[in-house]
Amino acid sequence: MSKLNRRTFIRNTAVAVGAVAVGASALQGLVARRARALVDGHAHLTAARGEGGYGPLAPMPSRNTGETLLELPPGFTYNAIGKTGGLMSDGHPTPGDHDGMAAFPVDGMVRLLRNHEVSSVTPGEAFGNRSAAYDPTAPGGVTTLIVDPMTRELVRDFVSVSGTLFNCAGGPTPWGSWITCEESTLGKVRYFRASEMRYRGGYDREHGYCFEVPAVAEETVAAEPLTAMGRFVHEAVAVDPATGIVYETEDNNPSGLYQYIPDHPGELARGGRLRMLAVKDRPGYDTREGQTMGASLPVTWVEIEDPDPSGAGVDENLVHKEGADKGGAAFNRLEGCWYGNGRIFFTATTGGDKGLGQVWEYRPNGVDDGVLTLLFESPDASLMTAPDNVCVSPRGGLIVCEDNRDGIPYIRGLTKDGRVFDVAKDVAGIAYRGEFAGATFSPDGETLFVNMQRPGLTYAIWGPWNEGAV
């Protein structure tokens, strides 16, 4: 893969590596159609085959293992790769808790950089080579999978980052790297949390940061925290290639949407400014309930002056509190985040009047202003429950992974005209209370790669995508 010049990438408005653009009007119909459906009482409106969907789901054996792990529409099939416990090419066992992921084109192959949300509230042991770990007492990190785009089979895999903590999601950059994010601010301080009746912390290093991993790396990298991007309960990021600005979600309630403006676009480690989204002239605006789909809210941003507070190891909300005190808007568990042709799409997993989830769009208008729009709010659990990781599809719709641990998780699709349909249903993870995560299309748009967090699998799904909305 030819490397993108970091100093000139902001002149390239193509979609970030691993992402697929969606036109400015691609999801506008979603708002109108869904709003009409609710007004008419048709909350269960779905897209049938030939109308954006791909038809009813049915159990399907994996092409390469023969195991029945997914239900898919007619004409689709899949491979199962990168299973927890399997021996990787570097001799280390594959870690579990597969989560966020992105795909990159490197030397004719597809490289998947995959998070592992291995969690522990007290010190454990880093996977892979502990001498190369950021923190040898932290059990999370990232693995790299090299996949043949024709066979969808694994060619090689290895540990690319280790010694980080609760690596939930992240996002690809336009210059060919993966940003992996820690969803915990635990660190060196060991303290007793009475509500849990147990100790927390006591690691060798501080946590709660973002780390950058080059897609072309051939072995474990020496990861260093991007401290200026904030120390809080991170979830996902999306980079606007036109400006180099990084948007960050926070998985908490209340949570905020953050904006990192690097001093040197494409060189995140050289510092920058962190800000939290606020609704103009409405300080402390609460988006968690009482919202109207399609309504636009003018946005401004408030400065976070202390993005790396010293007390964050005990109080994970310090960054959020600073932003909220200055008028930042409140969301309910922000998780997935993806860039698409001038817009940032992100999910509030338990947002909405029924707590079933929201899908938001932010359209920047320069650096300091923009418009926030609620694209979708689930009115019924059968339609969508707990939207988590999200990505923009090659045909302009959205792929949404459900974090429905109390039921059966699905991968849902949202058409351009606002109808919901099923893409896949879990079979393997039901007994483990698993969730879909890390949805990302191959660079050629032919294969959807997605993880089942528990028991720990990566799927390569392919079929007649051109016959529907994604």
C-alpha cells in the first residue's frame, strides 16, 4: 500500500481507508420515511427483498468450517476465521472478546485490525509478547488479520498492540492506521469501590486513552497513548479526511460527543485541542429523551482545558464533567461512530424514549459550527435494539450491529428511504450473551467483515449485496 502523505491528506476528500462514502442525501429519506411510518402507526415497517432488503433469514453453515453459526438471507454465505484460542501465526493464542475493527488494503490483501475488549478491573497479564506490551499487566489490545480477498480465508495473523485495557472500538484514519480506544480510565491507583465491594486499578501504567496502530505494521508496535485526545470512557472514533478532525464517542450515561482538532493534521501525537459538542444557545441540552426525528439542532463546541486529568484513574467522568459544566450536550451511551462523505454517523445505544437506541448524524459546517440531526429512534424492540457499532455501506445505507445481550442480536440494515431489514442473526453467541461488533466492508465492497464478541469469531460474509440497500 502506498503511504498517504500526512501533510497533504486533508486535500483528499475521499472516504477514509476502510470506509465507504455515503452521499449527502443518502440517508435523508430515512428521516422522512420513518417519521411517516410512526405517524401512520406502522412502526414495524421493513424492507422486503427487492425493496432494499435481501429476504428472510435462514440458518446457514459456514463455508469453511461447516458449523451453523449465522442465519443469512438467500444467496449469502460466510467463512468463520480468527477464533478465540486458535494459535496465531506469531505463536500466540488468539485473544477473546472481539470488538471494533476496520479493513485496509495492503499489498493486494485485506488487513483487518481488530480490537479485543478483554477486561479486568485489577491487574492481569498482557497477551502476546509481554516485553512489547504498553502495560504488561493489562489484558486488552489489537490483532491484525491478513485475509485473501478472493477466498476470504485467513493468510496470517499476529498481535499488533498489547497491554491496553477494555479495547472496545476505534476507527480507521485516512492515512492508513487504526485508532484503538480504551473504555476504562483505570490506572496505577488501587482503590476500593464500595458499590462493587472490590478493589479496582493497580496497573503498571495509566489507561483511558487512544492509541494509533499502522495498518502496515508486521509485528507488535510500541504503542503510546494519545493523551491530548482525552482520558475518558472511550468507544469509537471517526476522522473527517477533509479537515483531519477526529470525532470521539463516550460509552457512559450521560456521555458526550468530542472533537479533537490536531495541531498537525495526520500527526495526532503532536498535540491538539479537545472539545465537546453543545447545542447552540441551549446549554446542557439533553438528547436522551423527548427528541423528534428529522429535527435539526445547531451545534457549537466547548473547550476541554484538561483532557488528561490526574484524578481520572478514580473518577472516569472528570473530562465529561468539565464539558457538561460548560454547557455540553448529554447523550445516552454513545458507541458506534463512522464517517461518510462529509458527515459523522453515531449511535446512542440506550437513547430514546423507550431506551432502545438512536442513530444520529452530525454535519460539520467548518470547524466551529454544524448541524445535529436525529436520523432514527427505535420505537420497538423487534425493529432494532441497542444499536452499537455502525458503518456506512457501499450503496449508501447503514449497517448497524446490535448489542442485544438480553435477546438475540442481529445485524440490521437501514435503507436510504428509511426502512429496516435484517442482514444477519446470531446463532453462535446466544449462549454466551454475545454481541455483533466491528462491522466493516472490504475495500472492494464485496465482503462484510464482522465480529461476534463472544465466543469470539470473525465472519466474512458475501453474496448479492448489489440486490439490496447495502
